[in-house]
Amino acid sequence: MNTRDMEYFIRLTELKNFSKVAQEFKVSQPSITFALQRLERELDAKLIIRHRAHSQLVVTDSGEQLLRHAKRMLRHYQLIKMEITDIKQKKLALGLPPIIENNYFPAVARVLKEKNLLSKIKTMEYGSMRTLEALRKGEVDLALLGSIDSLSDEDIITEEFDRQTFSIFVSRKHELAVKKDVYFSDLKKEDFVMFKNGFVHNQAINTLAKRNHFRPHVVFRSNGTHSLMNLIADGVGIGFLTSVITPMRNDIVKVDLLDKDMPQFVTSIAYRHAYFFNDLQSEILNNIRKTLFKNNDNNKS
């Protein structure tokens, strides 16, 4: 089955016009007709009916069935092409959310450098939710992800290596700075500075907000931890961040949350179930795995 024929077919079901599909793909109109005929011969079924009197195209039940599979088949085909490209380039594309990059990756980078493997990875920095999407699409081969629950996805294998709670970060001049811990309900009137969409912190704070029946007042959003820390230090708002983060400055105070059944920041190694790691990529994965699990064991002891 020709993948280009399926591309034509999918677009034909959307535009319902042979001429427009031909123009979009920069081919002749008969090319679209022949592609449809090839698919119908292969499957021994009518996929699209043309009502010439009404200038209308109708997708048959068989066509609808093919459409469901065709979209998935093309996604897998694109995945295969991207994966083979990385294998040929002798690289591994690693999805690396900023918080994990800052707090977990330095130890990994040190080990990879010692093994002459650091130059063999290319990193892409997104929030964890965007990173998971990139992993599914094949934009990255391997990811270090944060989530508030253990990931459950039949196409993705995960190996959890750490769990941390969430805390409040405030300016030392803030009245909460003198407290050791607070309940989330105490923060109803506070201004927050938060990450933008794509970070699991938003899921966690929304979970707590729903339980406590109020919507946090977010005055600013950023993609960078450093930017948020500057805003917190200047008193623009308080931060809601995973406890693995250390303020690294004396004008910010981390305050624990007392709420029971708190969402946790779960960190995992993740990769597609169908992905084949070549020898080089397997070596990189094994070193990442050993480093992260070893560090987590040391932190617990």
C-alpha cells in the first residue's frame, strides 16, 4: 500500500474535492483519481462515492474504516523515518524539561562526558507535558519526564527514578517566610508566578486548587526557573514548585505544604515501546539509567 496514496485519500476525505487535493499536492487531478482507484482495488471495496449530479463526495463505511487506520499508519511511518535518521546520524535525541535539566541532568552529563558520550546526544528543552507529546510524535527518542502520577501509556515505557513533593517559594520579605509550613488553603489571597502551559506544575496546583475551592491568581507565567526565582525574590508573587528545587539564594525561602495526599512530582525515564536502541544509544541509555537510579538511592540512604 502506497503511503502517498493514503495521504491523498486522507486529504480527499477532508476537502471532498479532487481538484483542491491535486492543487495542494501539486499533482494532476488524474493522479488523485488513480491513487483512489489503487486503494479500492487493493482493498476490494468502494471507499468514496461521487455524486456527480450534486457535485458531492461521500465517504463509504469502508472508507471511514480505512481512514481510521490510514492516519495511524502514516504517523508510524513518519516515526520510522525520524528514528532511522537518528540512527544513521549516530545521535540520540533527548527530551529534557528545564527542572530536570537543572536538578538531575548535571550528574548524568558528567558521566556521559567521562564516557565520551555527551556529544552524541542532542537535547530539546520543553515542559514535561510538551516533552511527552514530542516523544509520542518521534521528535525525541528518549525523555526524562516529570508527572504527578505514574505514566500509563501502552506505547510508552517508563522507569521511575524519583518522587518529590511540591512546596511554596516566597521572598524573604514575605510574611509567609517566617513559617515552616502552610496549608494550601492559606494561599487563597496570594499572587502566584507560575510556569507556562506544558509543565506538570500546573496540573498539580490545579488539583490542590480544586480541592480547596479556589482558583489561584496567577500574575505572570514563564518557561524558566531562573526567571521565576527572580520574580519571587522581587516580591512579584509566590512560586509553586517541586521540592527538588533549591532556591540557591538567601532572599528566597522554601515553605512546605501540610496538605494530605499531596500531588507528587514523579520523574521517569521514558521511551517508545517500539523504539530500537542501537549499540551507541543503548550505552547512553544505560549510563543515564545507572546514574539516576544510583543518585536516587544515595539520596534515600
